[in-house]
Amino acid sequence: MHKSWLITTIFAGITLALAATTAAPARADDWNKKYTFTGKPDLRVETDDGDIEVTPGPANEVSVHVSTSGYKISPSDVHISESQDADHLQILVKGPHHMFTFNFGGRHAIRVQLIVPALSDMNLHSGDGSIHANQIAGKIEIDTGDGNVDSNGLHGTVKIHTGDGHVEGTDFDGNLNADTGDGHITVTGRFDVLYLKSGDGSIEATVQPGSKIASSWMVHTGDGRINLKLPDGFSADLDAHTGDGHINLDFPVMVSGSLSESRIHGKMNGGGGSLTLTSGDGSIHVEKI
């Protein structure tokens, strides 16, 4: 009898809490600030739970807009800390520490929007959220524990990581290192260095004319197909291997060693820098643009 009364009481309390949460209007808040620079900005932006968006804007100025849904911006809810030392700027956006929160319809969210000079170094991190960045040149590091990374027009030295999500980008120029623990990778650009890795997902890369292997290139997926598009005449020392799939090449390769459907090693268009393509379970296709 006592157990029945206790269960009923707990259920009633949860029901009332759910009703109150459902009936209460979603809280929202905004925070805005601008920063000025004399040189090239070096930015570090971190949020433990939220999306980050970056777009280009005026030179020598960075604008930051933090918006929330379901949270207030305050020391006890979403807390923002900032520090600037000359051209170095750090913005930390921390969500509430209490974890017992009813979340219906995605009502609880944090969004960090940045407008930065087109020439900027950036280090962007989200513990749980997607990251979007466009038309920025510099040393760029993007990391999210759980979310997608989408970009357009990132130039320079670019490093991208997501623990669980896809990586998609167009108009890269320079060095690209991108990996995901679980998701597909689709990129297009002119590359000097290319490193692509997916724990579980397909990889599609379009290499534009003017690209060259300045340092060894590697494309690897644990489980998925690889489709690499190269300009006509692209040269490399090719090593392609798949654990369970076929290899198809649209380029002439002077094979060294034995030839099989699952492993090819040789010189493509006379040879050049090292190009390694590996798939644990999927076919590999190297085709002309």
C-alpha cells in the first residue's frame, strides 16, 4: 500500500512538472558585442552545447551575437566570458550546469553567430552542436563533439573534426585535414595537402585543377565507398586498398607488384607524391573531372 501511494505521488509530481513545463512560454535572450583589432584577429570561440556560425564582415572588427531559446543569459543559466589581448579574442559560452531539464520540441538551444574579417585565424569548438563557416582565410580549426560541419570558401590551413556528423564543404584552397567518427565527407577544392578520414561513412572529394601533392595525401574510411575526382593529368604514386570492394581507375597506372581487384600500387601519370586510398568495406573509384 505504501509503495503504491509513493509511485502514485511520484507520477503525479512528474505529470505536474511536465504540465508546467509545457504551459510555460520558452525563455529567450540575446547578447551582442563588437571588438576592434589593429591586425589579423586570432579567435577562440567555445560553447559546450550550441551551434556556431561564422560569416565574413568588415576588416578590423569582430561582432558576436549569442542567442538562446529556453535559457536566460546570466551567471546561473547561460554564462558568457570574454577576454581580449591585442589581436587575440576568446569567447566562452557555457550552458547551465543542472542537467534535469525537460526539453520539448527543441525549445532549449544556444546559438553563437560571428561576423569576422575575411582574413582571420579561428579555433571553433562546440561540445554538442553544428558549425557553419564561410569565406574565411587563415589558420582554421573546427571541432564538435556531436554535430555537422558545413563550410564554403575556407582557405589556408583548415582542420575539421566531428565525433558524430557529416563534413561538407566547397571551394577549399590550401591544406585540408577533415575527419569524422561517424558520417560522410563531401569536399571540393584546390588542395596542396589532403587528409580525409571517416570511421563509418562514404567519402567524396573533387580535386580542382591547380592542386598538387605537396605532402602525402590520405583518404580512409572504415566502412564506406571512396569516390575521388581528379583533374586530367594529375600525377601520384598511388596505393589503393579495400577490404571488401572493387577498385576502378580512370587514369593510367604503371603497376608495381601484383595486381588485384582489391589492391593497386603503382605510378599514376608517371608518378609523383604519395596518394593512399583505403576502405575497410567499400569500393574505390578514381575518376577524371
